[in-house]
Amino acid sequence: MAQRTAPGQGVRTRAEQLAADLGERLATASPGDPVGTIESLRAETGYAYSTVSEAVRLLRDRGLLQIRPGRGGGLFAADRGPVVRMRHTLLTVADDPAAVADAVELREHLEVLVDVGAARCRTEADIAELRALLAVLTEAPDWPSFLHANWALHERIAAACPNATARAVYTATLGQLDAAEVRPDDVDPTYRQHRVQVHHDLVEAIAAGDEAAVRAAVARHNE
């Protein structure tokens, strides 16, 4: 499968291209239709296990693919309810050169809603995972790794938010950002440290259930 370039974007990774190709197949599938297994997709496409596994993760996160473990398990077309269809619509506009800027703007408007919701409903398990992801962010070896750790942290915060619609739209915008080309330009270490501190404050405010502190951290985050 050849890699394709979306207008205004860099060349897709192999996993992103495979996810796009499988997404076209899933678009005509009925809920519950078998798609195969990671091993069968490896044999079909010739891609490495890690590439197929990442493509499967992308499709699962977009609500298009269901993974069933155990005997008789495998990969199946997911039930595309209204929220999933909305997320897919958001992701398909990624071919628009302005889509990343639009995703950033939409995400910033949703940030308070999602983060305050997480602060109200967080569990001890949520707090532990957020702090672990914050450590990954802090120790990221380079700027692209830092950005991906940042998106993973925000995706996990969204998972603690009880508002399913806000969560779906918010994580769809993260999908657009994650698929965008990351340029490893020189980044001022002082700026990076500032971003680490902002995310530390946000995580700790969510952990404490302090809504005023969450709102203050979001304001600094969106500056």
C-alpha cells in the first residue's frame, strides 16, 4: 500500500495509511462484521506487527473497530452510534489544510468542560495514571516525544470526564493533532519547562478536585 499525502500535510506514517485503508473497508461494514486479526492483517498487508497494532489502536480510538479477546475473538466493525459518527466526521476533515488550527481552537473551548468534569469524577486509579503520564511527559527525550506524551496525557484526562459527547469531540481533535506532522524544531528549554509546570498544576488540580485551580491551570495552558 503506497503512502499518500493529504493536502497541506506531510506524508502519512505507515500506520496512519493502513488505518485509512482499513477505515474505508469499515465504512461499508455492518456492526459486528469480522475484520480479521492482527496476524491476518500482517499477512495481508506485509506490514510489521508494530505498524498493524498501531493502526488497530487508531481505529479503536476512533470508535470504528472493536477488539474482542479470547477464543473466537479478533477485530470486528464497531457499532457506529451517533457519537462515533460525529468523531469520525471530525477526523475526516483532516484533509483540510486549516483542520489542525480548527482542532486547536475547538479543543481550547472544550478544555475547561473536560478538565472540570475529570476533577469532579476522578478516581484513585485515574490520578495514578495521570501522574504516570505526567512523568512520561516530563522525561520526554525530544520535542516530538513531548508532544505525543502531551496528547496522551490529555486523552487520559478526557477518559475521566463523564460527559461522553464532550469527551468524544475532544479526543477526536486530539486525533487530528496526533496525525499532523510534528516538526522537531528547536524549542526553548524555558518554554518546555513552563509547559511541564502547567501540566503538573493541571494534573494536581484534577487530583485534588479543586475546580478553581483547574480553571486557572486551563487558562495558563491555553495562553
